[in-house]
Amino acid sequence: MLQSSMEGTLFPNRPVLPLPTKKPTQALKFKPTFSHSPPPTPSQQSQSQTQTPPSFPIDSLLHHLKHLSSTPIITHTQTLVPNNNNNNTHFTSLQIQLDEKDENLQQGHTKRPTSSSVDYNHFDDVKFGFLSGKSKFMLNCIVGSSLNDLIEFFNSVKGELLESDITGLLKGLDLSGNWERAFLLFEWVWLNFGSENMKVDDQSVEFMVKMLGRESQYSIASKLFDIIPVEEYSLDVKACTTVLHAYARTGKYKRAIEIFEKMKETGLDPTLVTYNVMLDVYGKMGRAWSMILELLDEMRSKGLEFDEFTCTTVISACGREGILDEARRFFDDLKLNGYKPGTATYNSMLQVFGKAGVYTEALNILKEMEDNNCEPDAITYNELVAAYVRAGFHDEGAAVIDTMASKGVMPNAITYTTVINAYGKAGDADKALEVFGQMKELGCVPNVCTYNNVLVLLGKRSRSEDMIKILCDMKLNGCPPDRITWNTMLAVCGEKGKQKFVSQVLREMKNCGFEPDKETFNTLISAYGRCGSEVDVAKMYGEMVAAGFTPCITTYNALLNALARRGNWKAAESVVLDMRKKGFKPNETSYSLLLHCYSKAGNVRGLEKVEMEIYDGHVFPSWMLLRTLVLTNYKCRQLKGMERAFHQLQNNGYKLDMVVINSMLSMFVRNQKLEKAHEMLDVIHVSGLQPNLVTYNSLIDLYARVGDCWKAEEMLKDIQNSGISPDVVSYNTVIKGFCKKGLVQEAIRILSEMTANGVQPCPITFNTFMSCYAGNGLFAEADEVIRYMIEHGCMPNELTYKIVIDGYIKAKKHKEAMDFVSKIKEIDISFDDQSLKKLASCIRESLGS
């Protein structure tokens, strides 16, 4: 018990626990007074909203997004299957991102170049000496044609092209900086002659692979060589490695593995680069640690020495799978065998432990770097920021920005984006936007990921005008919206009842030339899940598999997210079981969503199963998981489970936030554990946090529960003095405290203050008075409250009337109870007949017992 000298004070002198006080009782009379007309009641407000419903301005946002998006230029071809001798059939819409400054794109239809319009001397340079005169002329014609008219031009000179050196033309176009035209020529030649093996030879295919690889056109390459059977051509090891890399970059891991195995069957000897690419494939594919180990053994048997890319790829694979011990073991073995880790290798280790939220281990790795005179770079600090924020230390993560500056390392867009994302997820949009503004002020240009994160946090708060400003700012800074921006917009629309918006965004995304990729499908599954549309979730999963994308752990988590919202824990357990069968190791997000599934359904045993896995050491006790255990146990009213998870958070040195502390405080208040509640106040003070309205409402509830209603009112006044506006819960709790003590006139006074301060009473407010009157046999006063509610548009609900009936039954006045039910429709014509029958049934059941 606190000292009386601290009564009535607020932080930093913490609110005190209740001390009994006595005030005079007053007569029971329901006559609230108002200094002005009472504010609109919930039902009146509901009617107003029905007349002018708020709408999500999706059309306006899409208009700006379509206008600002850097729409890919699409080849004139439409389908992936070549026709049988039909020259009008074309390829799929393979997308080429072209230079917006290309003057040819601004031209309209161009005529076929003539001999008089072509500069013959343009390609007379010695570097084009491998071309014949006819080929140089053809090269000039191709370069002189608009990209949009090239297919038509190729069709018009089909005979000449048939006699031309196609490989030479491809090389000439590439040499002159026209890789896009080279691709269009190759596409057209394969369409017209490829099926007859006439003009598409090993050399031209190999050249095209290397050219697309050099230009980082992995999406085009993977789509193209899904159609052209690249394994049927004799390519060198460099070209094969490029094909593997293209498939790795586009998520087509099974196809990459097929090509790799075929490559070895044909006698090609993979290089270190080839093996590194395949390590990346297995690492990104997931559930492949055993295959990674086999590849590493194969590399050792061939005498290949691991380079930094090898090491970072393997360690990153461990991070994706959440296998921390394997990462540490691999890292230690490297050092035992004489390998000296560089900055990149240390950074990958930081990423592994940062992703898991084990910031203490991340700090140890940073210290080891410094001890070994390995200079940290921007990536090092970025991973350190990520480690802090994953452990809940958002402010500490933001402080790393200043540390970087003091060390002479400039924070980059990734640094700021990580902090912005952290504050956004923590619900602190103001701090996130503050960091965004600081970033721009210091001259750090945001990248598309930064903008996308800002769009997400604005979208969650329906700040559509600000979202439009961000889209315009993106264009102004030369950062046009991309596929990820569209994915972000899909995610923003993922709210209950907004599935039509998700579908609309998806249609417009496709219209702008952005076909769904693996991440798009994962986003769609998650978005439709949040909308509550099970049919669309299943549809997107089916389309994803049909499109050739292999479900990954992100996909499974998106499915779990959809199930968690409905509390379908049986289906969730099946998803987790399927994950394990397919070799995926559930990560902290998987377990967190499973816990939410159990809590939504009130399945305490399910919570305990996951708890056992965590506390027995089978699952790493990350900040996210322990925090989730506190919250899910709170929903299931499991104080013991909450306390254990809370102590684990403290013992592991994780950052506590107000959501966790308020949950603990609320549960202690509910169980009237005064000393424990006091401890939570100490935790808030020691952690340097500030109490919020939820904290104060819990304290008001505490005073009301132990009968010190005057202290509860005093706390209400202190809240107002602190600059925080009390809400309907604050006032209702004080009213409940006075009614519980029989001080109804004091409760009515609080109601008058409540409405005077612009806070609308709700049915719960009036039901509190009803419980007091009916419980004391004051049925005339209860009737007066009902009339007052109806007159002021706050219609009584079924509970309101049941409170009166329970009062009659308690007083053994069953006839009066039936008379009351028979007259309800006379005073409340909106009350439904079904509820009326239920009330009458309650009286009959009481008589029967």
C-alpha cells in the first residue's frame, strides 16, 4: 500500500492504489442536467453515417497510381505458344523497361527506312567489321525504326532477314547499345523460324542469355527460356549459370534445379559462381538445408574454396529458415579452417540474429568485428538497427542513425526505412513520419521501399490525401511506383469488407502491365484473408500454384493469418503440419499466428502446447513470440500464462511496450491483485514510458472495483489535468463505481459532466444505472431511465430489458415481470419480436425452477 502523501498525484509520482474514503450517500433520482444540449447519441450518429457513409477513395488513389506508374513497354506479341505457320501469332507480353528519354517512343507511326534515309557510315567503325555490307544496312534500318514499329518492320523484310546473319545482327545491336532491339529481333526470329531450327542456333541463344544477364533482365530471361527449350542448346557454363541466376531471381527454383542437373549430365563442370547461384536457389527455396550441405561437400570434393559470397549465402539461408544454431556452427567451422570473415560475412550473421530479435547476440558479433579490425559499413549498422527494432527497441534503433554519423558512415535509405517500418508497426505513425521528414532534410533520397512503407502506415489510417502526396513525391524524386507499390496498395485494401477494392486494384495493376509475381500472390492471400473472404484466399492460392510459383513460408503464414482471424485452429494446425511435411520450419510469425488462432477460439490447451515448445527450448523465445503469449493469454484470461511470458520478456532483456504492460495491469485489476498492479506502475516508471488512456482507465477500474469511487473520480479529473481526454470507458467506469456504492446521484452528476464534455453515453452507460435501480427494486426509476434513453435516441438493447426482468425475478415478482414484457412494444416499437420471446421465456423458466 502506498503512502497517503502520494494520493491524487500522477506520473512521475505514480498513481496510488485505493485507500478507503467516505462520502455521504444521496437520494436515488435519475435527473441528469446538461449545460447545453446533449451530443448525438450512438443511434443518432449511426443514422447520420448511414446517410453519408464514409468511403475509401480507391478511385482517386488508383487514378494517381496509374498515372505515375512507370508502365513497362510491352512487346507487340501476345501469346506464349507459337502458331503453325501463322505469322500473326506472337509471344507473351514480355516486359521491357525502357528508357523514358528514348525519343523513338515519343514518335508516332514511322515509315520503313529507305536507303536514302539511312546513314551508311554510322556502323563503318572497325568494331563492326564482322558485319557484311547488307548486315550493316539492315542494322541501320533496325536502329532507325521506332521500337513500337519493329515487329511490323521485321514482317516487311522477312525475306531479307532470312538471308541475314542473325547472330551478327544481335551482336551489332548490342554493341551499339540497343539491347531492347536485339531482344525483339531474337523474339521475332524464334517465332518465325525457331520451330524449324532454321535461324536460332546455339550461338545466338548463348549470346541472348548473356546479354539479358548483363542487363539484369532476369524476368524476361526466365519467361523467354520457359518457352525456348534452353536445355536443348549447347551453352557454355557461363551462359548456363546466367540462366540459373535468372530463374533464382524470379523464384522459379524447381526449374533452376532441373537445368543444373541437366547441365552436369551433359558434362559441363560447374564453377564456383555456378555453385554459389545454386546455394542461393536452395536457400531461397527453403526446407533445403540438407541439400545445401550436399552442395558444400561437392564443392569441397572439387577443391573449390569458399568465397565471401558462398559464406554469406549459406548464412542467409540459415536466417530464412530460422536455424540459428546451424548458422553459428557453420560460421565457427569457417574460422576453425582458417577463413577470415569479411564485413559481408559478419553482416550476414548480424542479419540472422537480428531477424530473430536476438539483439544481444547481434551486439556480440559487432564487438567481434571491431576486435578483428573489420570495419563496419552501412549494411552493418542497418542490420543492427533491424536487430534492435525486432527486440522492441525502436528508439534505440533510431539512435543508431546518430551513431553512424559519428563513425563517419552515412545512413542510407535502408537505415531510415527500417526505423520507419518499425515505428509504423508499433502504431506510432507520428514518429515514423518524423523520421521520414528527417531523412529528406538530411539529403537522403527515399527509395521505393521507403515510400511503400510510408504508404502502408498512411493507408492504415485512411489518410488518402497524404498517400496521393507521397505518390507525387515519388515521381518528383525519379522513383516511380513499381510492382511493390502495387503490392503495397493491395495490402492497404486488406480490411474487413474491402475485398472488392482488392480485386479492383489487382485489375488495374494488370492493366498497367504488372503481372502478379510470387510476392503479389502472397500479398493477395493475406489481403483477402484480412477481408474475411475465404473463397478468394483459396482462389489466389490455386492461381499461384497454377502460375508455377512454389508456396514458401510467407505463403503459409498468409494462410495462417486468414485462419487466425476466424479462430479456425484445426485448419491452422493442418497448415503447420503441411509446412513441416514439406520441409519448412515454422518461424516466429507462424507460431505467433497459431497462438492468435487458439486465443480467438478460446483454446487454452492450444496455447499451452505452443508455450511448452517455447519454454522447453524447441522454439526460440523471440520478442514477438513472448509478446504474443502475453496478449493471447490475456484474451483467454489466463493470468498464469501472462505472468510467465512477461517474466521471460524481462529476463531476456527485451523492450516492454505499453500494450504489454497495460494488458498485465488490466488482468491484475480484474483479479484485484493490488500489489501486482502496483508493480506494473513501477515498471512503467523504470522503463521510461508514459501512461496512456488505457493505463488510466485500468486504474479507474481498480479504484471502482475495490469500492473507492471517490478516488476513481479523482483519477478522472487528474486525467483531464494531464492533457489526455477521457473516453466513454473512463466515465462509464466511474459511474459504475458510484452505482455500485449506491451513490446514484453522484453517478448522474458524472453523466452530466460526461455529456457536457462532448463524450456520448452509450447503452452500457444507461445499463449501469438500470442494474443499480432494478437490483434495489426501484422499478419506477428503471422505467424512467428507459424513457430517457428512448427520448434521447439511445435505444435500449435486449440486455437493458433483461436487467429489469432479472430484478423482478430476484424480488419474486413474476407477474410484474410478465406485465413489463407485455408493455415493451408500447414504449419501444423498434424492439424485435424474437428478443421479446426470449425475455418472456426467461420468466417462464424462472417460474419452472
